[in-house]
Amino acid sequence: MPMPAETLRAYLTAAFPDAEIAIDDLAGDGDHYRARIVSNAFAGLPRVKQHQLVYAALKGHMGGALHALALETSAPTPTG
């Protein structure tokens, strides 16, 4: 069963409450998404570690209810 975008957003928001999150349904099937996540949790981490944090937040749904997820992760850019 596909994962609705709202469910995906709920998992990500719970794990990264400070984040700016944008989710796009790439195929219109609730199974292939792109997520852009900007969070302080990613500061100083390599991209692989950032993505591992996201997969952990999905609590095992990646590859099951969620077939494909294109990730764009980053820390906020400093202002000032």
C-alpha cells in the first residue's frame, strides 16, 4: 500500500521539527517522492549521514510502503 504524502511529512516533521520540508509526488502514485529537507540536524554532516538520518526517521517504511525517495538534504545557510 502506498504512503500518502501527509504520512511521509508526519514522519519527517516528527524527526526534524525545525525543518523546512517540501515533498513532491514524482509519479502521482504515492510511491515515488522527492523530499527537500533543510534542518539544523544536518549541520556539519556528510550527505550520506544526512540521508541515513532521514531513512531512520521513516522507521523501516523505505522499500516497503515507500518505494522510491529522492532526497535533497541540507543545513540552513547562516544569515547575517
